[in-house]
Amino acid sequence: MNTITLRSPLDMHLHVRDGEMLSVVAPLTAHHFSGAVIMPNLLPPVDTIERLDWYTTEVRTAVLGQTFEP
């Protein structure tokens, strides 16, 4: 029997939102994945470098020190 083991899988389409939903979803995702392509869908949208930097920091803070690259 052949097996494939994914040691550092990526979630290629992840919606984590912000606030309470981010604080719940991000750590659970980081537990199983080494990174994700994140689709923010926020109001206001992430449409400037400043908002992107802010949101990236929010995600990295939410993963509670786990190795995870948004």
C-alpha cells in the first residue's frame, strides 16, 4: 500500500474574517496547515497596503504563536 504524507499542507482559499471569527478560525487552521491564501472579505475591504499590513498582523497574532504564513 502506498501512502502520501503531507507535512506542510496549505489551505489555498481561506476565509477567516476578523474579530471573534478570526480568533476562532485562525488558530484551528494554523494547527492543521502551515499557511493559507486568505480571502479577507472585510468591511471596509483590504484595499491598501496599510490595511494589508494591519490584517496580516491580525492573522499572525490570532494564530497564537503557531508556525503559519498567511
